[in-house]
Amino acid sequence: ELKSDLICSSTQLRKDFMFVSAISLMKAFLLVSSYKILIFMWNSTRVAFTR
């Protein structure tokens, strides 16, 4: 009985871990893409002003 409970909790933990890592991956991706967009906008405005 105890063994099956342990297996259940370990699979649940694995699911939670995968969920959390997926969320952190999404956050990192969003962060990087927004950073790139910011850099792109900054460069284009700088070009527009120096012209």
C-alpha cells in the first residue's frame, strides 16, 4: 500500500516539475523575444533620428 502511494506521489512530482520547467521555458522565451524587440525598436529609432 505504501509503495503504490510513493509511486503515485513521484509521478505527480514529475508532472509538476515538467509543468514548472515548461512555464519557466516560456517565460525565458518571452523575455528574450521582448528584449530583441526592444533592441530592434531602439535601433530603428536611433537610425530615424540620425538621418
